Amino acid sequence: MSGLRLKECKELTERLPVQEAALPTRVVLPLQQSLGCPNDPIVNVGDEVAEGQKIADTQKTVAAPLHAPISGRIIAIDNLPNACQYPVASLVIEAIPGRESQGLVGSHWQVDEFTPEQIRKVVREAGIVGLGGATFPTHVKLSPSKPIDTVIINGCECEPYITADHRLMLERPAELLEGARAIARAVGAENIIVAVENNKQDAVQVLLDHNKNHNLKIVVLPSIYPQGGEKVLIRKLLGREVPSGGLPLDIGVIVNNVGTAVAIADALKTGRPLIKRVVTITGSGVKKPRNLLARIGTSFAELLAQCGGITDDAAKIIMGGPMTGLAVASLDMPVVKGTNCLLVLNQRDARDYEEKGCIRCGRCVRACPVGLLPNFLADFAKLRDYEKLVDYHLADCIECGCCAYVCPSRIYLVQYFKGAKQELKTRRAVCR
Ligand code: SF4
Ligand code: SF4
């Protein structure tokens, strides 16, 4: 259970500052961009909307509202294909020529002026979700039902290629540390730990310099995958185990990504909702890899065009990193709140392998960072034995891909687990 040392492939973008992407003329916004429940539109086709205006919301607790990333007109509310080509309820906004978005101008409050209740309210109204990819609504995380003693800010970014968090730590350390303090204030935690891997020494130094005003604990960890998984990180930093089927709050901890901390500071200080995020656009199939601050809803095609386009031998597009990302079928897909990376691989890097039979070598078991039996889980998933999948703790799988990475038979283990989890979720589907 020690993790994997992967080829990092971060050199393509780790030294490239984040640049604001060109304003899109059209954005496509799936109504559900967080774990939990979908939003309902609160605008109609034909309405004019202003940048930052709330356009979709719900009374359900586990959800986060959606805001207009650009000023424009609602031209459609319809079911449109998502990254997996499933139709999902979406809003489309088209910019009105001559009425471009001006950028939001907000007040400048101090984080310390907010009570815990006010912090939760601002975070909810800003539509903030976990920006490391998990997309859990942050205001729910900031409303723990149990006492919390420690807040961990996750700056590990252990997955190859992705450098969005690395750049944020380098470029926005003040907001990151302020956001961390706001999180701790909201949940009443005394300890704040910012965890960074040792392949980002420049970020460590910048955080240490800024921390003189804050006195948080900055911990440098060796670079190992999947250290950024919250269960793995908590064990490494605090020696505590999240119980099977449980949550970090069960052991007095909450974990937030560095991007989430920055978004919280932005919302508190300026009233700015979450309408942009940093996306790393990289890989052997991109002509000029970059880190872009992109409006939510911008199409992958538009972002790639700002990176010189794709190479002639580009073969695979992945939303996210190579270990946990999702292959996408179309460049029309939009950036959503959870999109931290757009990875395009050329034919050589994207080659597929033929799946062979399990040889019971046990490598997947040794590689699993949460102590599962991936070979058995795959068998149960193939047999659709959902009782056994529950008994063998499929729910604890963090979908890190370590098992599939080491499997000599090239078994697509994670795909089996994702499919089985989806089926279990459908069977139990309950929205609060
Ligand atoms: S994907 Fe799941 S089963 Fe496989 S190594 Fe990661 S946690 Fe373990
Ligand atoms: S690593 Fe692959 S071949 Fe080996 S036991 Fe696991 S699933 Fe089977």
C-alpha cells in the first residue's frame, strides 16, 4: 500500500503561468456540475443574463447553484450530450455582440469579518464545489455533523501531466492561505495543514514566504501516486484511518483542494461566484500546451484552438489526468467545474491494449492504496454480484487506477468498478 512512482510528464506546463482564456461567444452548462442533486433552471429561453448572475438552483441540500459565466442570452434549455455522450439537462448562453462581459467588480472584504454561518452561505451562493475533480458541494463539507479538529489543504496534485494546482500555489498563495483560514473558521478547526509534494519545491517556498502572516503548517511529502486521494493523505499526515464506508469528518478531518480554497477566498473577498477555473491543456497531442483560466462552459475545441490546435497524430482526448480521467468523444464538450485538465495523447501514447485473463499474480492487491482486492472485485463486477461487491467494499475504491496500471493482463479494472458503482447508485438513488 505504498503507492506508485509514475512518470510525471508535468514539464510541458509546470513553468507556464496561468493565462486568461479568450472570452467564449457561447457556453454550454450542464445543470448538474457537482455530486448530489441537479439544479433547476431559474431563467427562460430568450432571457438576457449578466455575467455572474445565478441561473440555476435547487432547494436540495447536496447541490451547488450555477451562474452565468458570460453575459448574453439564453438560447436553449435542453438535453445535450455530456462527456460520456449521455443526454443531460443543459443551458446554453450566447454572447450578445457589443455587450461583452466586463468582468466582475466586487467589494473587498476581509476573510476574518465573516462568521462561520456567513462563510457557508457565501460559499453556497457562489456555487463552489471541490475543484480537485471530486465536485462535492463545498458548503456541505463546511457544515460537518461532527467536531473537526484538522483542515487539510490538498496541494499534492499527484496525477501526471496536471499543473493547475501547482500554478495556483505559485501565483495565488495569499488567497490560498486566506481560503484555508476561512475553511477552518467555518468548521471550528484549530489545525490547518497545507500538503505539497516535493516535486513542487518552488510552490513550497512561495507558500512558506506567505505563511509568515498566517502560521499554518506546510508539510512537504515525497511525490507518490495517489497521495492526493484524501483517505491516503489523511493516513500519511495524521496516521488516522477513514473507516470503511465513512468520511474524513468521522475522524475529525476535512480535506479541500487548493483551488477550492482560492475560490472560497475570492467569493468572500469579492463576492465573485465560481464561473472560471484553471485548466491544464497538455499532452503529446497538443501543439502548445498551456494553463488557461477558462470560463465554465467553454468548449474543449475553443480551448485547444488557443493552444495551437491538436497534432496530426492526436488520437485520444481525456478530461482529467491519465489515471483518473474520462475519455471524451467530442471536442464540443464544455469545461465544467470539475475539469482540471484536458489531456490529448498522440497515437503512440494512447495505444490500447487487449485485455487478457487474470493470472492471479496479486500485483493489483499490492498496489491498491486502500487495501482492496481488485481482482475479486473485477470478478464480482463481471458476474453482476452486487452483494459481494458491497461486502468487498467497492464503495471504498477511490478509482485511482493503480491496480489497472500494474496489471500484466491489462484488465480494465477501473472501468468495471465505475460501471458497478453506477449500477449500485442507480439501485439506491436517493436525493435529499
Ligand atoms: S482503483 Fe480502486 S481497487 Fe484499484 S487500486 Fe485504486 S482504490 Fe484500489
Ligand atoms: S494484477 Fe491483473 S492479473 Fe494480476 S491478480 Fe490483479 S487482475 Fe489478476
